[in-house]
Amino acid sequence: MNRWIGKVAIITGASSGIGAGIAKKLVEEGMTVVGLARRIDKMEELARTLSGKRGYLYPVKCDITVESDILDAFQYVKNNLGPIHVLVNNAGVAKNTTLMNGDTESWKQILDVNVMGLAITTREAIKDMIENQIDGQIININSVFGHRVSQNVPLNIYPASKFAVTAFTESLRYEFCNAKSRIKVTSLSPGFVVTEIFEASGISAESLAELFEGNLPALNPEDIAAGVIYILSTPPNVMVTELGIQPVHQVA
């Protein structure tokens, strides 16, 4: 990890859960971390807890569904912190709806965050990396449900959005190959992780208990952060294309 010390990493959805866990770990490793999220107060609180670590966390308020917010955030980084070396696309949402009679706005929000926001941030990071001749690393926080659909977990359009992340990551890898680029891209697919995403989706406590039944002990954000460190620790000639991390007993 020494080659990343002082380098800039952008993490979306950094106010809690997996994003906050990754931000904490990268700051501890000495990176200059920019956290993008709507809840800037949560990121500012996290930044205070990281005071005195080798790196630093810069909280930037950003709604990942608003392209102008993303462009402004990347311009801030370019103007104040320097070239981007790492992008972690972590922001993601799920909604308690259905496909048979679901809410259109809920579907749009899932796709706007999980797919379109990820695509826009990736494009902007790549432009900056190419402009500054940086062999950077992009990590897309995907999901096991980006590779399979479970009949026991009613997640409506969420798996479709994550299957899109799987296809996006592989398509981008081929673009890099054709362009002879040394930028690396990885899909990191966690299983069940203890975060706010399910509660924020409107799933009841009872349904949440059923969801995790048989899949405990679940993962923690620190487990996913360790996966990010593994990806970043690989030598320049190694690309981790897909990394799956699941609880030992996950069956869903």
C-alpha cells in the first residue's frame, strides 16, 4: 500500500456503512480520501474521529443522482487536492417495492444511484486519470445479487441494477484493453453486510430478521474494506476482475 500514500481516493456513499468503513481504512493507510454523500454531517463526524491518522478525509456534499453535483465534486478535487488515483463506487440503494405493481419512482432511484451515478463518476475519474497519466484503480461495490437472483430475497429491481454493474465493469475492462490503458477496474461483490441499506429501503424489522435468517454471522463494513486493501495491494501487472466476499454460512 505504500505507493498509495498521499494519493487521492474518492468514495461515494461515504457517510455510513461500507463507504464509511472503506474511508476509515484508506485514511489509516495514509491516503487523501474524498467522501461523497448527501449527509455531510455524518462524514464530518467521521473525519473528526480520524484526526491524527496518516491520511485525511475531506467530506463533500454530493447527491449521486444529480450529475451537476458529481461534476462540481470532481472539480473541487481537481482544483484543491490533485489527481485522482482511486475511485470506489460504493453508493447504492434498495427499495421495498415489487416488479408486479411497483413504484416507478423507486425503480428510477435505484437505477439512478446504482447504475447511472456509478457510470458518471467512473467517466469523470477516468478522464482525470488519463489527463494526468495515472494508472489508477476503480472499484465498483457490486453485490452477490449482481451474479444471481434469490427466490428467498424479494429485492425487485435491485438485482437487475447490480447485474448492470457486473456488465458495466466487464465492458469497461474491455475498453481499457482495447485502449492499451493500465487503469484497473474491479467488481467487489459482498454478501450480507450489516449496514443501513435494508432499513433505509423500508423493509420492516420482521422482514429484515427473515432476510438474515440462515445467513449469520453477517459481514461487517471492515470486512469489505479489507477486500479493498487487497485489491489496491496487488502489483501493477495484476488486475482483480471480480472479488466475492460472503459470510461463511450465506445461503441466499
